[in-house]
Amino acid sequence: MSLISFAFAGFGFILIGTHQAINSNPSSSFFFIFLSIFSSSFILNSLISLFDAINSNDAVGSALQLQILPVPLIFLFYSILSLLNKHLRLPTPLLGLICNFAFVEQFLLFYLQRKDAGGVENRYYDLLLVPLLICIFSTGFELKNSKSKSPKLGLGLGLILQGTWFVQTGLSLFAKNWVAEGCALHIVSRGNYSLRCNGHPEYHRARAIATLQFNCHLALMVVVVVALYPLICWKDGGYVESSKYRPLGAELQSVQNSANFTLDSDGDGDDEYEIKEGHDVADQKAVVVELGLNGHGSHP
């Protein structure tokens, strides 16, 4: 790969991630057509690198491209199945499982890629595992709760971070002004390269620079989340639901009014009881008088 390849991959992931995070219907036909073309470009790039490694008698480069090829093939398979799903009627969890498997395969590719133990590029690949984990957990959570919009937002942010880090990796490996001081890029074939440093101080400094760059990208993602979240809430009508909430003082006043009403009701009940008791006593006296007049009263 080269700087152009890394930049193309990075901007492609940024576009896909933005579409996933903002669009209310990310599973459109146009999206899967773009994903098919994007995956096919990775396959073409890997094939070119594979033939270049064969011509250069680079066994490591050939094996590396054979490891890379399955990842874009799975994504291409996923996009084609999604396009044909109107006719195939496949269950949505099955498609999500294929997408999740593709991210797991990509995670294992960069996790196990150690063609040069002393290469600084390994640090960039290790940090790439963070957005890949975000994508894996987001797609896995979407399998359980497909109606929730949080997994799509998480997947979009993971893809955007993956894209920006691809661009950063390409600049740090191939752009002369971006390469760490005391380090140089050694190229065996088109897909087999390593960024080696002159000594241990330069090596550790280059790794520290990579970590600092990744922290800056994480800070950029925080800014993106703050910028995108109001837009997503506005599109989904989130601010309309906020009108249902009442101030805390109004709720306390409502509780106090309810308590006063209960006490007043108890007082009214006591008055009614006293009035009723008075009527009962008057009725009893009337009965005694009537009995006395009829001669049925008791005599001393």
C-alpha cells in the first residue's frame, strides 16, 4: 500500500461512518452499492500487491496479502447479500452476523500481524484495534436490539475513527515530513514494508508519538459526537419529548397540593361522622318519647 491507498481507505471509512451515524435509514441500496465498490477496491489493491510480491520473490508479502484478501471478500459478500435481500428474504440478524464476523476477521488480521517485531507500524496497527472493537461491540449489540439507534451511532463513530486513523497511519509511514525523526521506511514489496528506527530511544519516541496522535484523534471524536448528537436528536424528534418534563418545583408543589387535599378530605369525613352521630342520637330520643306516649315507657 501507499499513501494514496491509505488516504482512499480512510476517506471511504469516514464517508461510510458518517452515513451510518447520521442517516435514519443507513441500509439503503445506494449505501450497499458504495460498500460493494469500496470492498472491491480493497480486493483489487490486495491482488496488485500479491502479484508484486510474487514478482519480487517476497514470500512474506505474498502470505500477508493472502491474509488480507478474506476481509474485503466478506464485506463484499455482505453488501451483495444486502442488495439481494429483497428477493432472498434473509433474516436481518443473519446479515448483521456476517458484518460482525467481517469486523472480527479484520481485528484478528491487525492483532496477529507481526511481520517485523521492531517496526513502528505495529504500534499504529495496535491502536487501530480500538475502533475495530467499537465496531464489533456495536454490531453485536445491534443483533440483540435492532430497533435501537445507539448501535448505529456507535458503529458510525467507530468507522469514522478507523478512517481518520488510516489517514494518519499513511501520513506517518509514507509522508517524509510526517515520519518520526531517526526512523526510515524500508520497503520489500508493495505490501511488505516496515518503519525502522536507528536505536531504542528513536523507537520508543516514535511509538510515543503514535500514541499522542491517537489521543488527538480520540479528542476529535469527542468533538464529532458533540456536533452530531444534537443533529441526530433533531432528526429523530428528541427535543420534542423534552417538553414532557416539568420543573422539580412544579412536581413538589403538586405533591403538596395532594397532601393538603388529603388532610381536608379527612376533616370533612370527621364532620360528616359527627353530624351523622347527632342524627342517630336525635332519632333515639324520638323513639323513647313515642314509646312513653303510647304507654309502653318504663315507670319508676
